[in-house]
Amino acid sequence: MLQNVRVKQPDGSLTPLRFRLENEEHQLCTVAIRQVVYSNRIQYAGVDAIQYLCKAEVQGREKLFELRYAIRSHSWCLFRVVY
């Protein structure tokens, strides 16, 4: 499970601001999202979700993360690190 902080826009859409994950040393690391590059409503394995591609800086390097928000369960998932 991914801990996430987001903003709900007046139109009801969600914008992720930051998330927390466990790094290689098993410590919690907070990642501040600099830009949401793309968001799209998808269905993955029968689950309605919203896919977000987000740019963030981690340890001085830019990374692109794919986050997914499961609409029915209201849960977030770090789907993959693109680069």
C-alpha cells in the first residue's frame, strides 16, 4: 500500500502531490511530485482506475513514476518507475 497526499479539484478530479514509499534500506522516503504529466481513466484486470504519470526528483535525479488510483477501493499503487 502506498501512502499518498492529493488534492481534490472543484470538478472532482484528484491530483497527487506526494507519496511515501520504502527505499532499498527499508526506510520511508517521501517523494514530492513536481508535475503530473498525464492522467487517464483506465480499466486494469477488471478494476476501474486512474493512471497518473508523475515527474519527481529523488536523490537529485529526475524520475518518472506511474501511480494508479483504484476508484472503488480508494487505494493508491506505485505501478512502476519508468525511469
